[in-house]
Amino acid sequence: MLTKTPVISVQIRKVFYPFIIAKAKDGHYLYLNLSATERKDTVFWEVMLRISQANLWVPIDKNTYQLLEYDWLEDE
């Protein structure tokens, strides 16, 4: 089943504590909204750095600019 959350694809472009800057497919740059847990998690920061180096696309919520845990599609 398709997810109901409006999703956009972004590439992580800059990772520097406490910010992550991403670039959307339309060329716009945006700051990701991170939770307190994400900000404190050193593994999270290492993973974000590696994702940025690999130029991978990741899904975020279009309204909140938060990373999605479940990808573009969600099984229900």
C-alpha cells in the first residue's frame, strides 16, 4: 500500500553537527529537522556522513523535513 505521507527524495549534501543539509530533486536545499535522539546519536551522524559520501537518495516528509523510517513505500 502506498504511504499517505507526502514524501520527497533528497540527497544529503552537508553533515555538520547539529545540522544536516539536503538537496531535493528540484534543486532546493533544506535543513533536516532532527529529533533530540538523533542529535545525540553518534552512530546516526556516522551513517548520515556515509550516506552523503555515497550520494544516496533518502525519503523525507515533505511537510516536516524529517527523515522517514519506513522508506517510500509502507506495508500495512
